[in-house]
Amino acid sequence: MKTIYKDPFKRLEHFLNEYQPQLEKALNAIQVVKSSDRDSEEFSQALADLYLCSTILEPYSEIMVEAIDRFTEDSPDD
């Protein structure tokens, strides 16, 4: 089912709420990759987590760009 938003900010907010948890997981994984031993299980798991987050975030990033464009196009000029 496709949701239609009358308010462009509501659409943007919806995608932000879905995007943020994966982005936070990716940022956490980046910290572990940067700080752990490359031969450790922790490093391998963080790399796998980062890969998964990246594959999830990629299409969401495209949607986010569209939502931001829509919001800025529909917003009144100052």
C-alpha cells in the first residue's frame, strides 16, 4: 500500500524515521571497524553489519533525496 502525503514535511519525516535506525547501526559498525583488531570476530561482524546497513540504506538514500527535493520544492520561499 502506497501512502500519499499532502504535507511534504510529513513524507520527509516518515523517511527520516525509517532511515535513522539503519544509519545509527552503520555508524556503530564503523566505530567498531575503526577500533577493533582486523583479525577479530568483532571486526568481521561489524564489517558484515556495515555491509547489510549499506545495502538497506542505498535505496532509502535515493528516496530521501526525492523527499528532500519535494519538501524544498513545495516550501514557500523566504
